[in-house]
Amino acid sequence: MDPSGDASGGDAPGSVGLMVTKPPPCQSSSQHSTVDGLDLSMARGQSQIRNRPARRRERLYNSESQLEFETAVSSPEGGETKMKSSTNALRRRTKSLYGACQNFNFGPKATLLQTSYIIEIIQDPCKLMLMWKKKPQSILIIKKIWDDLVDEAFVELAAWLVQVKNMEVLIEQQVMDDRIINKQPAFSSICNKLSTFTEGKDNITDMVDLIICLGGDGTLLYASTLFQTSVPPIITFHLGSLGFLTSFDFSDYKEQVSQILEGSKTCFMLRTRLKCDILNQNDTSQLAVPPKSAESRRHVLVLNEIVVDRGDASYLCQLDLYIEDKLITVLQGDGLIISTPTGSTAYAAAAGASMVHPNVPAIIIAPICPHSLSFRPIVVPADVKIKIAVSPDARSDAWVSFDGRNRQQLLKTDVLVISTSEYPLPSICSIDPINDWFESLAGCLHWNVRKIQAPLRYPSPPDVFTEDGLSLDSNEGSSI
């Protein structure tokens, strides 16, 4: 903390903004004040913080770059004395630990359970608990298509939710039209009680309280594409091939879903997403200040990664990489991966990038087969703005895809703008964010799995004899 008073606290949701300044003229250098239970000892321009309970009331606000404190401190007579100090302050940060200030309402009825510890100190991303503002009523089921094992699980789950839990169940129209599923008697008895939607046609943002995914990691990615703003809580059951993002076993789905619907200490993880815009402008040399006439061709949120590659061209892909409006480097290779921490264990890991825990606020930039041995993957803060453009001297255009979908051509007049979205994806944990992630590393990717090295086995030392032939072995108790 800067003793001169230029340090300011973050303005993130759930965090406490605090600025320590020099004592005002009306306050002596040896006087003490208390803020949030901390003893702020002002002496000789130095600030010392000591934990000590205190009686205080604090009012902190910012008006026209003026930061004002009104604190009640205990006086020697036993009463309280109000002190007010105002000082010119730097603008407080408006970004959270995750980059953009995140929205903590997940769907129409779910929100973040706010505890006194989280509000007064900082949000612990490993101890986030889910709380329902209202009792959930509607559930969206997303299943892996063309899989007999998933079909049976889907029918069993849907029938249980409708008949036992009296929930409104929403499914895709193509699932309703599946002939194999319609042949099952259990599904025929509930099909009239199910609601359907069509991707790209129906807006279901405010219609879903909880999402249940049956399948592999692709079902979670698909759920992310359906909700381009606030996302309801998601529970994923492993019925696919890899299942790195699906941590629940379907065998005990009744107990797991019941606990979540009751809101009994449900731990979840906020997976950051990236916001992508493709701007079309005629002059790509002025990327630092894009023209106001730039037209946005696509706005999409991605959970894993954005991939820019050379497509079917036989030439190297030549891309200009900007971070915070500064030209960082020019890539010459097969392409570039911009990944979230969630996607760091997917395509980015295959390209040589580090695997980053989803709770780490970061963006991973990994080149694909760069024509330079020194171009290594990097990790940048989550609150930076990244711009990618095809170099004017490039021999061909590039192609871009978002979570493996919506693949389209990136022209020389296009600029791809990437930043961290304020709408994370709330993924419900089986145990907690730390255990779930390392269990997936070991079980799915076999991270650091190898045969343990055998310990060294020294031969037993030979017996030592004296000139008289007596043994000096201590085990025999012999001595001279």
C-alpha cells in the first residue's frame, strides 16, 4: 500500500474498496482511525494496518473524482467522534478479478449466495455457493444425439422430472422428432407434457431455471451457445467419450438433482467466456482507433476457444496480433488460438499451451505450428482487449471458428475483437472446483501418470574382522 495515498481498492462485486491517505490537517499524526475493523495508524506519513475490532460506521462514495470518508471512532470519553476527510483520488477500478464486472444472476431465478465473508473480504472462487431467489420450475435437458445409451438415460430423467418432481421440461425439437426415442413407452406417456424449442429461432433466455446436460463436453459447449447473455446453472452427467467437463455420474442422478433443486449447499464454478466481434473496416492500418463506421458482422460468446487458421490455403497464415491497441507481433504459421482457462485443456493444450485452472482470470494465446521456434504460448490478464487482423501483405485470407462452430472467412478488411465477457457460465461441481479439475486431469488426460521409480537398494555391508578373527558386527555384540 502506497503511504502517499495513491493506492485504491478494487470495485469488483463482493470486494471492499479502501484507500489509505495521509491524515487531514485536523488530525494529528499520532491519531488512530478504524475502517472495516482494521486499525489505521497514521504516523510520519506511514500507514500501518493492525487487526483490531472497532466500533465504526463508514460511508464511502465517489463524486466527481472526490473520495470522501466519514468514519466514527471511539473517543477516550466513551462516545463516538465523526471524522470526515476528502481528497483527490484516482478513479477506482471498474473491473473484477475476472476482467469485466460479471453478472451474478444466472437465468431468471438463480443467483450467487452472498455471505458476510464473501462481501467483506473478497469472493473466494473455490467456495461459491448457489442460491435460488425463487423455487426453480423449468429445466432444459440437452442430450447427445444418436446415442442409444444417452437415449435411455434421457427418457428416464425426463419421466422422473415430470412425474415425480412436477417440473416443466424443455427439450429440442429434433429430440422430440427422434423416431427411436418415440418408440419407447416411457417417453410416449410424457411427450405431451414436454416443451420444445428450435436453435436460432426461439429465445429461451428467460425460460430456463436449470440446465441438465447428458453426454460429453460437446453438450456443455452447445449449452453455452444457446445462452449469449445470462446462463442458468448447469449440471453435466458423463455419458460421452472423454467427459473432462462432465463430473457427475448418472447412476445417482436423483440424489444429485434433488439436492440442487433444494439449494442445499450447491458448490459451483464460474467459467469465463470470451466475447467476440468481427468488425469490417476498409483501413486495417488504423486498428488502434477503429472507425465509427465499422460494421459488426457477428457477436458471439465462446466457452473454449476462438481459432483463426489458414483454411484450405497452402500459404502461411499471416496475422497481426494487437493487445490493448498495441501491435504485439505478426504471426506466420498455421493459425492462432485464443483460449479461455476452460479451453486450455482442449485445442490449446494440443498446441503446447499450459493448462490453466478455470478459476484463474486469464486468456491464453497459443500459435498453431508457428514458423518461428521462439514463438511460445503466452498467458495474458483477463481484462485485456485482443484484436486480430489479416496482415495487408498476407498471401491469402484466414478462417475463424468459435468453439468449433460458425466457421467463416476472415477477410483482410476484417478485425476480430476479443475480450472477456461479463456473463460467465455457472458449472455445478461434483465436489469443489479444485478436486473436480484435478480428478479430470488424472482420469481423462492421465496427467503425469507413469510407473513410480523403484527406490535404491544398497547391499548390506560385509562383516569386518580384526586381526584376531573377532567380528566387529554390532548386531552380535562382539568387541575387542
